[in-house]
Amino acid sequence: MTANLPLMSGGQLVVAALRAHGVRMAFSVAGESYLEVLDALFDAPEIHLVTCRQEGGAAFMAEAYGKLTGEPGVLLVTRGPGACNASIGVHTAFQDSTPMIVLVGQVARHQIDREAFQEVDFRKMYAPLAKWVTQIDMAERVPELLNQAFQVATSGRPGPVVVALPEDMLRDRRAAAVSGPYRAVHAHPCAADLAELRRLVAAAERPIMLVGGSGWSDAAAADIARFAEANQLPVCCSFRRQDIVDNRLSSFVGDLGTGAAPTLVARFKAADLVLAVGARIGEITSQSYTLLGIPDPGKTLIHVHAAAEELGRVFRPTLAIQSGMAEFAAAAAALERIAAPRWRGWREAARAEYEAGLAPTPFASAPALDLGKVMSWLRERLPDDAIVTSDAGNFSGWPNRFLQYRRPGRQLGPTSGAMGYGVPAAVAASLVHSERVVVGFCGDGGFMMTGQELATSLGEGPGPIILLFNNAMYGTIRMHQERRFPGRVVGTALRNPDFAALAAAYGAFGASVARTEEFAPAFESALAARRASVIELRMDPEMITTRTTLTALRRQAEAARPS
Ligand SMILES: Cc1ncc(C[n+]2csc(CCOP(=O)(O)OP(=O)(O)O)c2C)c(N)n1
Ligand SMILES: [Mg+2]
């Protein structure tokens, strides 16, 4: 079978496999352990190799690429140090169910288990962080094992696959047939399950849908919205998955994230049927596992998920359906609609509560920079296809509550809660869609973790606009401190650089905004600059969430203390 095939190095076989699987972009920090792969990429100009500045940022970029396109984000890093830096992005891909292929250089095969220079046993290190870890010890098996890696990363519940590449294997020359592209495998809902689903929903009084998870194509998102609208079902979304259903539709009733509206939480608890599609119903979405009983949810639960392992894992569903999102959504959209549903008023009330929540909460003393007004302006200004990325931190409550997400625009955020995601994800999104507006939301803490990846976007197209919420603290943790240990502030205050000057030093557009009326002109200037931009929002540190102040939190905590 290999008689007429040319001899290729292991490195060339890796790149030939990437080509065969349709890889168009890859993110890397170089290392001497995988020089043969880099050299083979020299001859593969159709693969856009993005040279990043730190593997944590590179891994976040690959993860964001996977989230945005549905295709595996490809990451290339060197052995121990590179792989250790990259682990945050691999963990995020795992928790966020994002397809990803991580190629890691490894020490030569004859040196393994000597603790050679930078040697790490990647099967052990990545065991709980990745969906699968392998090492390719024979160059002729590169096509086979990379094919398996793409299959595993994309099928069922998607996730990251780590492939270790011993450096001497990459130098071996072998003949091997490369095949591709991968074909992701997803289950379909069966007719009996769909009929049962319809029967259960029709019998409900106060149903609510919860959409979330990964694997949503634009078509699948449109189908699930059609199903919800046809049956007048209220739809909320899981943590940082607000872009699945157009937030402007009358069915959309809000998100179950860290800043979930108390009215939505109450409604979810009052619902007699939950139709969860794609969401794992994890800790954040379930509001620390308070929304449903465990294992008996205490109400009718229809749980649709791509992975059999997630069904019945925490909550025992009335009806479990293993299905891919596209497969389920298409089938649901084709179901006969439920005529004159009795929950119409329930849905309208939930929607009215969501819309009322779009009006900013009034604070006793109006801050000079009114973030509610800034977000309302941005909601109107952002084009339909704008991509919004988000870091982890309390600032994310502002875009999550006040922006309205939709397709083909996107929300890319780490459901893993990993700080440092916002800038790299925005850089990756602006590389994939250089024609679109990309806005990255960050806190001052998260920005300083991976902000250097702004340098990666220079010379690579227009670049994102970063909105940096500066409250000079790790605000989220300060909030928890004030609740648990009021007034005892430790380890959370930050001294920051001059962010606008820092942006300028990168060659990016930089601006600093301290008053509400300064925001719109700064944003328009950033759009006009057509290059990476940082707009620092000098926020009132009192504004610890969209709904409360630090002082109010401290007073509540002090009042609740036993005297
Ligand atoms: C990589 C990482 N380290 C630490 C944390 C814990 N953590 C969660 S939010 C937060 C503070 C975020 O600060 P900032 O980015 O300034 O946003 P803010 O909460 O002030 O709005 C920290 C330290 C985390 N989630 N991720
Ligand atoms: Mg902060």
C-alpha cells in the first residue's frame, strides 16, 4: 500500500495530515523540540501559522478559534515548559467542550523516562485536562493517530486532544498514506424520544428551555429558536452561552450566569418542566446546584446532550436524549407545534422581566462613568455580526446583562472562568473574521495576564477593540472578601500601568475614558483606527456588580454578623 508513496519526515507527515483535515490556521510558540513540523509548515502556506507570545495566550487563541468555527483549534507548543504554559487553554477547552488539537514536542524516544531536558509524561500531566492524550512513537502512524485525534476532538462532546511528538520520531523518514478530512460523529434523536418530548412539553404548565454547551452551528441555533418561537417556550441560556438564541426574540428570557437576574432564577425554580438542550447544567448555570434537586430534579427534566456520560450524571432526567445539537434542533424545528399553549402568559411575563432588567439599576450617587449607559449605547451601536469576547471577572456582568447577543455575531467567553481569555480570544476572532467588529471585554487583572498577545495581532489585520474595566483590583475576589470578611482587604488591590500609554507602546490605539460622554467618541476613534485598540474604562471601584456597590455589600455582611 505504501510502495508508491514518497518518504516523508514525521514532521512533514504531521503537516500533511493537518492539510488533509482542512486546517487553515494554527497557533504556536516555537520550540526546538518540533523544528521538523515548523519546517514543514514553511512549505504549507495555506495554513496560517500565528506566532504568539506565550503558550497560555496561544492556547486561548486556539480554543477561541474552535469555539468560533466549530473546527478544532490547532496549537503547537514545545515540551515541558510550553505544555505547562498551555495547560490553562487545554483546561478551558475541556470545560467548555471545545474541539482542539494540541501538538506538543517531546524528548527523543531513547531518552524517555530519564527525566531528560524538559521531559514530562504528557499522558499523566494532561489526563484530567484533555479528552484524550496520545504519543506518536512511529512516524508511519502519524496519519492514523492524527486522524483519530481529529475524530475524538470533534465527535460526541467535543474537547481537546493532546498529541506528544518525540523529536527523533519527527526526523524519521517513512512512507505513509495520509487521509482526511475527519468526519465528526453525532447521535440523532429517535422518533419515539421526540414524540415523548412533545407529549411531556404539551402536558406542562410552566415550561422553560435552557440552551447551552457547544456544537451549535448557525443553522442549529436558528432551528432551536424556530422551535422555541413556534411553541412560545421561554428560553434562557447557560453561563456564557448567550449567543445561541437571538436575545431580541420574544422567547429569550435571560442568562443563568454568575450575574443571573433574580427574577429568572425564581422563574426557573417555579418551572414545572425544564428542557435543557446542550447544557451540562454545571455549577455556575445551576446557581451552585440550587436550581434542581440532585439526583431527582423535583420537576420534569428533559435533558438533551451530545454525550451519553453527561445524561443522568448529576440530575436524573425524565427523558434523556443523546444527540448532536444540529441533529436535535433540526428534528425539534420539524415537530408539529403545540397549539394554543397554556404557558403563553408565563412566557410573556418572563420576557417582560428580562426587558425590565435591561434598564440599568439606579445607584444612590451616579458615577461619572455610567457603565449602564455605556453598555446601552454599545448595544445599539454594535453591528449584528459583531463578536464579543470576554475575560473572567465581575466586569463581565456589564456586557452579559446589557448587550444582546445573536448570530452570526458571537459571544466567546471561558465557561471555565479562566482569567486571561479576553485578549487572546479577541485577537483570534479578529484573525478569523478580519472584516467584523471584535470587542474584547477585560478587567485590569485579566488584561495583565495575557495582554501581551496584542503584539500578536499587530501586522495581522485590523485587530480587536479591548474594553478594559479598570477598578484597580481583583474585583471579584474583593466582592467575596467583603461578603465573608467585611473590611479585611488583602491580596486584591492592584497598582496598574498607564494602560493608554501601554497600548501606544504596542503600536495599538489607546484611550482612557473617565466620563460617560467620552466613551462614544473613543469607541468611534478605535473603530476608525482599524488596528488593535485598548479603551481603558476608569470605573468607580464602588460599582462591584451591575446591581450593587462595595459599601452596600460590606454593610450587609456586617449587619448579618453575630455581635
Ligand atoms: C487564571 C485565574 N486566576 C485566578 C482566578 C480567580 N479570580 C477570579 S475573578 C478574579 C479577579 C478578576 O479581576 P479583574 O480581571 O480585574 O476583574 P474584576 O473582577 O475586577 O472586574 C480572580 C483573581 C481565575 N478565575 N483565573
Ligand atoms: Mg479589576
